[in-house]
Amino acid sequence: MGRLCFRKCRLVRIMGWFQIILGGLVIIVSISSLFRFYSAGFFMHNEDICRHFYGVKDVYDGFDVKALSDRVEEVLSKMEKLQDKLEKTVQQMEKNKDAFYRANISRSEYKKFLEEEVIQPLYSAHIGLRQIRLPKVEGIHNTTMKEEPLINTFVIEEIRKYITPKENRIGKINIYGTERIYNTIGHACVLMKKELEEYMDYDIGSYCKDDWILAQKLMMNGCDPLPRRRCLTRASKLYQKPYAINESLWRLPDGRNVRWSNYQCRNFECLSSKNPKRGYSKCTGCFEMEKEKPKWVTNITLPIDFLMSDVLAIKPGEIRIGLDFGVGTGTFAARMREKNVTIISTALNLGAPFNEMIALRGLVPLYVTLNQRLPFFDNTMDLIHTAGFMDGWIDLLLMDFIMFDWDRILRPGGLLWIDRFFCKRKDLDDYMYMFLQLRYKKHKWAISPKSNDEVFLSALLEKPPRSL
Ligand SMILES: *[C@@H]1O[C@H](CO)[C@@H](O)[C@H](O)[C@H]1NC(C)=O
Ligand SMILES: *[C@@H]1O[C@H](CO)[C@@H](O)[C@H](O)[C@H]1NC(C)=O
Ligand SMILES: *[C@@H]1O[C@H](CO)[C@@H](O)[C@H](O)[C@H]1NC(C)=O
Ligand SMILES: *[C@@H]1O[C@H](CO)[C@@H](O)[C@H](O)[C@H]1NC(C)=O
Ligand SMILES: *[C@@H]1O[C@H](CO)[C@@H](O)[C@H](O)[C@H]1NC(C)=O
């Protein structure tokens, strides 16, 4: 009994301490914020308030004193509520002493109580305090309404704030030489208004929902670029440091470094091609290192499989940087890295954590869809390798835009390596026209049957000089 009491009493004592600490906190916060508020707000000119709060010389005219006072109110009321709740809990513990002694409070219940009743309210009060620093966005209802019709499409304040052009500080010209910065969103965001508003509905500064899958859906449906958000992205709780680079390239990463909640699998081993419930269909087997290792380095009999060494031998030492445009786990980039070539691999998390896998191997994943112009400048890449992404399903007009974008970023003398593109035999002429229209020099060109009515096409093409 004595021991039992010891534990329970300790709990009561701890709760008591919490109460005192929180009481202290409330008092400190009240005094300090009210002091700052009053000393700033009512005896100074508007500009002085800003100087007082920001500590900088540049003065933001539109500082919103009312929002500030609202925030302070909100935080105070949150803290008071918390204090009440804790007091009540302690009182109840006193009242029902006997029942309390009889019923065990387990560690997990205790933890749950602390998390839900204490930490979360404290956290939201903290967020409330942080928001005090945010100035009002001036002009959102005045100047921009006329010139920015898109803004009125959305109701959620955070989207409106995002797409409102941001004027420079008074009298300053920004790094682009313009007077304001336009944040951009994909035009299809308007079509997916409901989803976008769900995506942008969060508390500034707090944790985001675990909603990357919603973000990816928006992007793939053309809401790309997505707006940025001002919330903290979630990470795996048990994140381990990645393996060292001498091991990471060819070792299956630690599954704890991935948030698995939106996949069918819960670890990397489950993504094996032997598992029919692995949850993805493209690049089957690409999470098995022993299957990945022979790619592009060992002789395979099919003429459509070119060896990496043969390709690099065409331009010895000249191929240094490139893009791997496809679906995969970065094996092409890993092999190229061993040959001192830096490759960036495009990746979407279509049913499996492709981005995390590539990054954990120590390679660079580029999270882009087919929708967007590639984020590289003209004539910069030595190599573009493409496999597995675009096949015979792709619209010819879309493909045309993509081909010309590749041509844009490829440097003169750069190589375009089309690897195992496949389509229906009857469509082959159309696609061959696509690949040949740019009049690249043909280094390699191979066609093999895939099935009765489908064919594979591989090609190695070189962009000619453009001396106009
Ligand atoms: C209460 O906890 C003690 C020690 O943890 C355990 O031995 C006992 O069975 C528990 N009693 C009840 C009713 O759960
Ligand atoms: C608001 O709009 C009016 C005219 O529509 C303009 O004269 C005024 O300068 C604007 N206010 C601000 C703060 O931009
Ligand atoms: C990788 O490098 C570390 C030190 O840098 C070394 O301890 C480890 O043995 C190496 N692993 C392999 C597989 O070479
Ligand atoms: C691939 O096969 C060819 C001819 O069969 C041979 O000349 C070449 O050395 C082989 N390459 C490798 C990497 O095994
Ligand atoms: C890559 O670079 C390193 C260091 O410069 C060099 O030792 C190595 O031989 C190079 N590897 C290849 C395949 O060129």
C-alpha cells in the first residue's frame, strides 16, 4: 500500500507542479505581452510599434494592431482554459482518492493525458504567440482584387495570401529588378479547388497533416506548381542517419526512414517483385538490389540494351552531368556515379517511396511530373536517359512538348538515350517520327519485339550543333 501510495502521490505531486509552472507561465506571458502591447500600442506612433516589435529600421506601415490584440487574447484564454482543466483534474484526484488508488493509471494513459490535455493546448498557445509576429498583408482587398481575378476564386485565406503579389519594401527593387514577386500555382489548381483548399487549410507554424499523397494527386492532375505552405512537414518518428556513401548506393535503406502510412507496404523488403500486394506496377523488381546490379553493365543478349561503358565511350570524359527521366530507384544514377557522372533522377511516389529510396541511396531525386517545364537552363545537360516513364500511352502532342523541352536543356553534342521505349507495333511510325524529327545524329538504334503486337525501341542520339 505504501509503495502504491508513493507512486500515486508522486503523480499528484507532479500534477501540482504542472499547475504551478503553468500558472507561472500564464502570468509571465500575460505580463510580458501586455507590457509590450501597451507600451507599444497606445503611446507610440504606428511606425514605432513596428520598430518595437521587429527591431529593424524598415518599417511596415500596415502593422495590424487589432490582430495583435486578438492574438494576445486568444493565447491568454487558451492558457487560462488549460489552467482550469489542470486544476479540475487535480481536484478530482483529491476527491476520488479511494477510487483513484484502486484504479491503476497506466503509463500509456498518463502519457495520453499529458499529450492531449497538456502538451497540445500548450502547443497551440505557442503557435498563437508566434503568429503575433505576422504582419497584416496590406492591399489584399484593395489593389489586388482588380488585377488578380484568380484570388477571388479561393476562399481559404492562406491561398489568397500566397497568390497575392508581394510588393517589395518601399522604394526597393528586388533581385529580379521587379517591384513585386508573384508566387505561382498551376492553372489546374482552379479545377481542383476543393482539394487545394483542403491542402491549404492549416494553422500557420504548426505541423502539417500527413498529406503528401493529396499534394501528389494535385500535382499530377495539373495543380503544379503547388503553393508553398507555412506548416512543418512531418518526418518519420524513428529517422536513422543514412548509411555511409560507401555502402548506401547498393544497400536497401532502413525502412524506419520512410513514412509508410500511404503505401500498401510497411518496409522495403515488402516491395519485392515476389509480393503481389507490393502496391506499384512500374519498374517491378527495382527494390531488389541483386536485380538492379546487372543493369547497363553486364552483357545481355537483347540488342535494345546498350551498355553504359559503350555509351560513355562515344564521348570519353565529356559526359559529366545528366538527367534520368523515368521511374526507378536511382540505379542508373548509382552506376553513373561510379563512373564519376552526376545524374539527377526524376521520381514520383507512385505506390512506393521512390524519392526516399533514391535519396537514401545518396543520389538526387527530382520530384517532377510530366506537366512541367524542366527546371534546368538551355544547353546545359550532357545526357538525358529515359526509361519506363513514357510508353505508348502518351499523347503525341504532349510528347512533342516534352521532346522539345529535352532538346532545350541538352547541350550541343549531348546524348539522348531512349531506353526500352515501347508501344504498339502500329504506332511505331508515329513515335519514330517523334524521335527523329529533331534530326539528331544516330549512334545506336534498335527495335525488338516485346509481344505479338508490341515492340521495344532503344536509341542513342546526339544533339547537333546549332550555329544560328
Ligand atoms: C496495478 O498495477 C500493479 C503494478 O503495476 C499490478 O501488479 C496490478 O495488477 C495492477 N492492478 C490492476 C487492477 O490493474
Ligand atoms: C486602394 O485603392 C484606391 C483606389 O482604388 C487607391 O487610391 C489606394 O491607394 C489603394 N490603397 C492602397 C493601400 O493601396
Ligand atoms: C565504409 O567506410 C567506413 C568509414 O568511412 C568504414 O568503417 C566501413 O568499413 C566502410 N564500409 C565498407 C563496406 O567498405
Ligand atoms: C559483351 O559481349 C561482347 C561480345 O560478345 C564482348 O566483346 C564484350 O567484351 C562483352 N562486354 C562485357 C562487359 O562483358
Ligand atoms: C573517379 O574519380 C576518382 C577521383 O577523381 C578517380 O580516382 C576514379 O578513377 C574515377 N573513376 C572513373 C571510373 O573514372
